[in-house]
Amino acid sequence: MTHLTLIQNARVYSPKDLGVKDVLLGGQQILAIGNDLKLHGMNLEIDIVDASGMYLFPGLIDQHVHMAGGGGEGGFQYRTPEISLSHITTAGVTTAVGVLGTDGVTRTTRELLAKAHALDFEGISTYIYCGAYQVPTRTITGTPRADIVLIEKVIGVGEIAISDTRSSHPSDDDLAELASESRVGGLLSGKAGVLHLHVGDDETKLEILFRLLERTQLPKSTFTPTHLNRNPDLLKDAIRYGQNGGYVDITSGIRPDEHDHISVKPSHAIRQLLDAGVKP
């Protein structure tokens, strides 16, 4: 029997503001949203949650989560462990996309896939990108296209590093090939088929993406560069890229502190993008 939960008197955003409403949940599905919801003539056990004075909104999607751990730059002792469910859900995230990062040697896409399945079992929705910083990148089946087509949770390739000393310094052709693999894999499987790009501090910034969009007919939606609030100059390039119709991604974990006096605070970066006419 499906478990029912009735959330009462919440200020509901869907994502538009619907005002104060009740929400009826059955399992993992929203069954009804309305005023003063009641079930008549049914002998059911229902959990009632009084959400008076609280906000209720759709779960957030985080497209860049180091599910299987990260770090390792500086030695094995700097490796970070796998993420726990509470670190994801306490941020309001209910859908997460896993990435590997710098270490495509001691961490594998298989491990990432296994962790995604574990988190999925715990109650959130999960997907992964195949690959790591390096080119040729890391896959499960042998090619990025086959990973996307044959493995349900793989929705694209990433995170491939560009403009970073830790990258493989991929050429235009290298990146175009990976983007094509992602796109065709997505077309064959009905998935996003994106190329997720880690952007570092090098002065080249997003130059390679501007060149690719000029010399190929790959859709702008194929590329999702991230960490674009890493420094003010990179953010300026991101604004130009966004004004041309490209997708841009700001990293909430990159913000100024006592060790970082260069990065742009995420809220300030988003404000600059919106003020410059970049569409959300």
C-alpha cells in the first residue's frame, strides 16, 4: 500500500508562488495540491505535517557532486571520503549528478556509478557523467557514447578540465570529438548528452568554447562550463558567453574567504549575469 503524507498550510512554490496550500504525497509522487485537502470515506493511515510558516518548493538539482569523494591533490592523505546523504538533502537537493574530478586514477567511473545507485536507494534521484579531468577520458564501456547509450544513469561526459594546469590541455579537436560523443549518445538514448567542463584559472578562460561554437555546428546546449565565478575576468568571459546563448554555471562552494580573495561571491555573480541580460 502506498504511504500517504499530507503537508498542511505550507507556502508552496511550484516554482511559482501558489500561496498557502496543502500537498498530498503518495510514495514519491505528488498526488494533489489544494486548499484544505481531506480524504473522505477511506480508512488510511496518513502522516500529517503542519508546515505553517514554512516554505515548500521543488527539490534542487545539483549538476556537480563529487559523490565518490574528491581531493587527493597533495597526496593520498588529502583524499576526501564519499559524500553522505545528509550533506545533499540538508542543502535542499533531491537530484544530484556525480562527477569524478582530478583523480581519474585511484577513483573510477564504476565507483561513481555504484555510489549513485546507493544514494538512489536512500531516496534521492541520481545521475552521473562518465569521465574525469583527463583526455582521453575515463569510461566504463570503452567509449563515452556507449556509456551514455547503455548505462541508464550516465547522461553526459565530464568533468573535463579546460583552462587549468591540471587538465590534459585538450585541443579544439579533442573537445569537439567529446562534445560529439556526448551529443550523439544523448540523441540515441533520449538523454541530455552534455559535455560538462571544469574551467580553471588559466588566462585562456572560455576561448576554446568560443572557437568551437564558431567552427562547428554543435548546439550551445551541448556545453555546460562550471566554476565561472572563480575570478572576475572569467566571470566577464562567462557573461559574454551567456549573452551569446551559452549555458553558464556558478559554483556555490566558490566564495571569497580568508584564503581566497579573488573569487566572486555566487550571489554577486548571478546578479551580474542577470544585469547583463543573461537569461536564467
